[in-house]
Amino acid sequence: MEDRARTGGCAVLSSAAHSAASQSVVSSTGARVERQPLSRYTTLGVGGEAEVWTVGNHAQLAEVMGAPYRILGGGSNLVVADEGLSERVIRLGGQFAAIDLNADPALSTLGQLVTGWVGGGVPLPGLLRKLQRLGYSNLEGTVGIPAQLGGAIWMNAGTRFGEAFGGLHSLEIVSPQGTRTVTPDELPWSYRDSGIPRNHIVTRARLKLRRSSPEAVQERMDAADIARKGQPKNRTPGCAFKNPALADGKRLGAGKLFDEAGLKGSRVGNAMIALEHANFIVNLGGATAADVHALLGLMRERVGVALELEYELWP
Ligand code: FAD
Ligand code: EPU
């Protein structure tokens, strides 16, 4: 059973309460606040403790943004420090995890539709399954990405079969400066980058989709899935570095570069460069953030090309 208490003002867990990792309090606006190890929330399975706020509406979001914060999605691109974080960590729930896939009649046509709002905290894999069943196309190329919708949008996650920005009509973004709704053409988005400033929170999005059939959408998902067959199954935050761009706009495969540099199987502590794909770092069990940082340094050192990190390092 969770031990819950309602706080008077802003819910801040005292350091005395920090040791009780499962203790949960409720903030003045009703957000749930818990001291938790972030290793529970990351696909890598690494990360020390932080104060985790689960917020379900705009009032709760405004409250939590009253002190320094970070926004957590599916935790599938994160390397969180072993020491944990001093900032509040926001998880989206409630209204920000709701799904309205009804076509907006004012904006939809026979071939193309614009949905209602879909929360930034909605897990992408489940959303894609729903879209497939409805025969709605445009986002299926992102199959296999273990993100939340908001995190996938913030990173513009994708594969060569499609990216998050391929299926967006508009986004609601909340920051300490207020709430705004933008369309993709108002953002400088590109490969693995939405152009949305850090800590501006994608609370929800309306999707722009093409009417297709469940079978055709499934076929395209299968093709995108096949391209993942060579990726590791261990705990990982996915590809470590972005594929560097060449002068002609094409991209070099960073994984291929690391492979050619002989890095597969390189190990620091319990973190290892995957045997299956050299741009993935995997946790063999009990890896630390420090192990991962050391491997990232080795990867940069061994490849004579400027590389941009894809992982988000917290802090
Ligand atoms: P998190 O990892 O939780 O956070 C990443 C960043 O997004 C942080 O800066 C965070 O603050 C920010 N963020 C999260 N949610 C929000 C929000 N609502 N509003 C604003 N900012 C937010 N990526 C690809 O692009 N293509 C792939 O094919 C791919 N394959 C992967 C396969 C595996 C097995 C794994 C583990 C990862 C893979 N990734 C891939 C990486 C990762 O899934 C993406 O980067 C994804 O976009 C991260 O989303 P997330 O919700 O997990 O965000
Ligand atoms: N390759 C090697 N050795 C390796 C890895 C790859 O020789 O260790 C070769 C492959 O054989 C292939 C080429 O490099 O000929 C490209 O490999 P792959 O198809 O795996 O694509 P990638 O560019 O390495 C990108 C994304 C992945 C995405 C896949 C599938 C980036 C940084 N990576 O990988 O995204 O899933 O395409 O579309 O853009 C991620 O971003 O986290 C991620 C996993």
C-alpha cells in the first residue's frame, strides 16, 4: 500500500523522506509526488533517485513548473546520472495520457483526417496498434520505437520508413512562459530534432493521417520491423549517436563506423557496445551511467568524424 499524505503548499519531499523511495504524497493541486530511482523509468535501467511528479492537468503542470524540472517520456533515450537529480521529474498522466482518435469533421476529407487531441504521455507502441486497426497511415514507420508520443515528437524520432513529424497536424506546448499551439511548419524540425526548446513540454498533439486499410498499414509496419532485426534485445537507450551528415546531405551510418573501428563487444563495467549493432550501448545487468559515459568517450575517440550524441544525458 502506498503511504499518501496531502501537503499544504508545494509538495517537496524532505531529505528525511528521501530514503523512503515508495512514499507518495499529493501536492496542493493533486499531483502525485514520489521519490523514486529513475532506473525504474529508463529502458537502459540506469539512474539514481529524483522527485517524480505525475501530473494529469494544466493546474498540476503549472504547479510543478514552479521549480527546476525535467520532463520524462518513455525513458527510452536517457542516460540518467547514478547520483540522481536535484530537479523535479515530470511524468504525464491523466488528461495528458488520453486518446481521441475521432476525425475532426471540419479538418478532415475523404482521404485525409485530423484527429482530436492525443496526450504527450501516450505510449507510442499502443497508439500505433490502434491506428493500424483503424487503417490510419502516416506514423507506422515509427513502429518499434519505445517512446511516448511527446518524447517521440520532441526528438522527432523515426526510421527510414517515417518519422514523428510525418503525422502531425498541430501540437500543444507548455512552458513557464505559457501554453501555445503550433503547427509543424512553425518549427525548424529536421532529422531527430523537433526544434522545440528543452523543457518545453509537448502536452498533446493532433495527428494528420491518411485513410488506408489495416492490412496495408500492417504491411508497412512489418517492413519497418524487418529493418530492426539486427538490433539488440538487451536493455538499451537505442542508438548512441546520430548518423553524421555528409556534404551532399546524405548520412553516414554511425553504427557502421563504430563496427569498422572494431568496437563491438567493447565493455566498461557492465555496459557494452552491442555485438549486433555497434551504435547501441547495452546494459548487461548492473551497469552504471559512469560506465556508459566511458563507452561514449571511447566511441568518439575511435572514430575520426564529428559526432552528435543522440542520447540525452541527465544531468
Ligand atoms: P525520453 O527518453 O523519456 O526523453 C528524451 C528527451 O525527450 C528528453 O530530453 C525529454 O525531456 C524529452 N521529452 C520526453 N517527453 C517529452 C514531452 N512530452 N515534451 C517535451 N519533451 C519531452 N529513436 C529513433 O528515433 N528511431 C528508432 O528507430 C529508435 N529505436 C529505438 C529502439 C530501442 C530499443 C530504444 C530503447 C530506443 C530507440 N530509439 C529510437 C530512441 C528513443 O526511443 C527515441 O529517442 C524517443 O523519441 C525517446 O522518447 P521518450 O518518450 O522515451 O523520451
Ligand atoms: N551496420 C554495420 N555494422 C553495425 C551496424 C550497422 O555494418 O554495427 C550497417 C548495416 O549492415 C547497414 C547500415 O550499417 O548496411 C545501416 O544500418 P541500419 O539499417 O541498422 O541503420 P542505422 O543507420 O544504423 C538507423 C537509426 C535507427 C533505426 C534504424 C532503422 C540512427 C542513428 N539510427 O540505424 O534508429 O532504428 O536506422 O531504420 O539514425 C535510434 O535512433 O535510436 C535508432 C535505433
